Amino acid sequence: METRLLGRTGTSVSVLGFGGMELRGPPRAPALDDAEAAALLGAVLDGGINVIDTSVDYGKSEEVLGRTLQSRRDEVFLCSKCGCSLDPTAGQAGPYEHDWRPANIRAGIERSLRRLATDRLDLLQVHMSPSRSQLEADGTIEVMRALQDEGKVRFLGMSGTLPNLPDHLAMGVFDVFQIPYSAVQREHEDLITAAAHAGAGTLIRGGSARGGPAEPGGRDRDPLGMPPGEARRRWDAARMDDLLDGMSHLEFLLRFTISHPALSSAIVGTSNVAHVRANLAIVEKGPLPADLYEAAKQRLEPGPVRSDQPPA
């Protein structure tokens, strides 16, 4: 497994990370018993993945991870999020309210630590990309820094999108940014580079499972923040199938994502062990050949930016 530096954190992270959203349970994800969850996370860690991302908003995900990872906690760079609703039904049906004020953030981190069966998070990320003015009015950064001083959090992050991401970068307080990106969702491409140039690490979501058209005969899954069918429209307009020379859509999309030189880790979620192993096999092939990568970028121009893109 290739590793890359997570910006100024100084941590080496696997270029493929694991997203815990698909561990949230019914009705929006499969039900996994503890043995199935252990097999899944065993395949993740044994494959060399050391980045695991979750959230209070992801239903039972933190609890599943806490039960499964206890004996291997020190192998993992564990990430969760703050500002989430603490309603017990959160993660089962959205959208749900967020609250970035100190009381909710403190209650959330204590709940996350209990559920994850750990004494610290490696990365605490602000969820849902609130504006800079919202963060300042709520005192969000101050409470995150206090939690850092208390040893409950190692690094501070932002799960951010346009239109607020440039302001988040300008604040100079976040060690890591989680940003949506794929071959058919390139609106944030330059901001990923800007984050890295500012010394921050970059976690990329949406680079495969929601990154574009399914294989022939499959069902498309549009990336979050894009209108239905837009990913397929961009793919077909660029005549991408003409470039692949037998490569599967999934392989192309994931290898395109990790070809971004400013990417630290690409987070991919699944509840299926076979999918984990398939993703590992793809990433072992490395980034796309330089000529294919450049040809794809010339064809796949970013589309218009929407101001209401919801983060994951």
C-alpha cells in the first residue's frame, strides 16, 4: 500500500482510506453482525489501510468500529466529525440539523469517544461546511482547540465544500481538509492543491463509489451535490469509454482520483469484503499513466459549481 504524508500532521497515511458510512445499519445500509464487521475491518487493516473516517451522523458506524477495532486501535488514524445532531435517530434519515456551538461539540466528542472505545480522535472534522461567520459566531474553533489541549483530539479538520471552502483555507486553523472529488466532479480540484500548498493534509471522498457511471448494465450513483444524471452526462459528453481500453469504470475512477498529486488519501466506503479487496487491488496498480491522466483531464472539464452542495 502506497502511503503519503498527511500535510503538517507528519502522519503517513495509506493512499486508500476506509469510509464508515456503510456501517450505519438499516434502513440506509446493510445490517452487519459483529463477525461480519470484524471480517470487513480485518480485510481493511490487513490490506494496509490505516485511515478510517466516520461520523455521529452515520448511525451505528461509530459503535461498530468501537467494538471491532479495540485490539488494533493503534494501527488506525481514526477520524470523526463534530456539529452533528445527538438525536438517537441521527443517521437513519436526513437531512438533520447541525449545531456547531461548544456544548453540542463537547457532548458529541464525549459520545464519539465512548462509542469508538478510545481515549482520543486522531482527527476531529467540522461537519457540513458551515460558513466562517457561523464558526466564529458559535465559537467552534475555540472549543476544538480546547479539546486538542485536553488530549481528546490530535488534529483539527474541515469536511468542506464550495462556496465556503476558500474561507476555511484562509482561516489557517485546519490541519486536514476532507473534500469531494472525482473525474466527473472536479469543481474542487484546484482547492485540493491549494490546501496542500498551505500545508494541510487532504482526504478525498466520492472518488469511486459515487464517482460516476456504473459498469454497463449497472445503476449510476451520482456524486453528492450533483443533479441526477449529471455524472453520466459529463462522462458521455467526454466520450470517456473511448479512452479506457478495457479498464473498468471503477478502476479508472479510483486511479484518476489518486493521481491528483495533492491528495493524501482517498476514502472509499463499503460493507462488502469483496469490494474492499477489489479496491485494494486497483490501488496497488497506482495512479493512471501520465498520458491517460492528461487526456482524461482535457476531456473531463469541470461543470458549473453549485452553491448548495451538501457534504457527506
